[in-house]
Amino acid sequence: MAPVIEVRDARPDDADTLVMLWRELATGTGHQARLLAAPSAESARAAVARHRDDPSGRLIVGEIDGVLGGMAYLRQTPLSPLHDEITVMVEYLHVSDHARRHGLGKALMAEAAAWAEHGSCPHLAVLAPPVAREANRFLARLGLGQAGMVRFATTHTVRRRLAAEHAPNMLGLLSSRRSVIARRAQLPRSPLIEDPSYADASYQDPSYDEAQYEDQQYDGPQYGANGFDDPAYEKLEELRLPAEPESAGT
């Protein structure tokens, strides 16, 4: 005798079984299970009640002989930001192990196609994890081809990775500085540093007189109280300064 299959909208009292189906689906996908905590029965009941009041979304479940064994989330969404057409997106399509090989997955997809036709949606899309090989083979037999890949991460992870992309490579900077220090250590030292005889005389001779040293360094004409005593300088001043005008009384 063939099992009785029924597809209907989820009810709040299905919350416990829906959480179990979600755990099975998340375990199969792997990556999402590490990022998302399993929903509680209370949050699942609140979500189911919200979906029942949403005209653009449906959470449907499938039963075999009265036992809930599958689920799918349907929602209407624009085909793209530049199209007027609406498509039906099927997400979280899952059939439990005990309910497989009985046509429950086909019944869930048939309900999705009927709802799309009822809403005049010309396209139907299904979001399936790439690691779910059996589910992808099933969808390919229904004529659904691969159109893209959905990647999932927390917002904090993406923000942290974006900041790291624009931050300087600290390991590279440290490695570069260490290489410069190593190359400098291999260079021969200057004799000015190694030979103390090249040091400043002021640090070697206790009798060093800085004022006397400065007087010895200047070999030009000396400046006294009456100006420079160099005749050449006096001649230059006579040529540069204009003669004083004679007084009118003389």
C-alpha cells in the first residue's frame, strides 16, 4: 500500500519537529552549522506564526502517513534588481532520512511550482548547498541548472577580513627590517669609529682652549674699536660711500 503524502503550511505546533529538521539540514551543509546556532522551539513557533501572516512567503511541510518528514521555505522575490518579474525562491528544502524514497521531495517541489503558477511567477529557483549531492542530482533531474553559489559568513568576520585587507603587512615589515639589520651587521666598520686617535681633540687634550682655537682659525684682518685696519678695506669704503655735499655757507 502506497504511503499517504500530504503537503500543507506549517503550524506553530510543528515547531519541535521543524527544529529537528533544521538540525539535520545544518549538519549536512557543515559550514552553516558552525556559524548558526540551532533555533529554539520558542523562536521557531514565533517564526511560523509570522510566516502564516506573510503573503509573500510560505513555510510548508510534508507528511507521510501523518508523520512530518520534510519542509521547504517559499518566498516571492524579484528576479533581479532590473527585472519586473517575480520568481519563487525555494530555500531550506529538506527531507528526513526516514521519509526519503517515497516522493515527499517531489510533493514539496510540486507545491512550490503550483504556488509560483498561482502568483504568475515565470521562474522557480532553489537554493541548495553544493555539498548536498543527492539533492542537487534530484533538482537537476527536474530541469534546475546551477546559476550561482551562495556564500555565508557572519558580519563581524567580513568586517574584520576587510580591515585586514587594507592594513599594512606587519609580518612583511618586520621581516624587511630584520633583513636590513642583518645586512648592516655584515658591512665593515668605519676606521673613524674603531680608531680612538680619530676622536675630537677637545676630548683627548686636557689643555685644549676653545677660545684660543677659534683665534687661531681666523687669518683675516682683525676687527678693533676703530673698524677694520686693512688699507684695502678703507679704500673700498671710500669708493662705496658717496661724498658729503659741501655746505652752502662755505
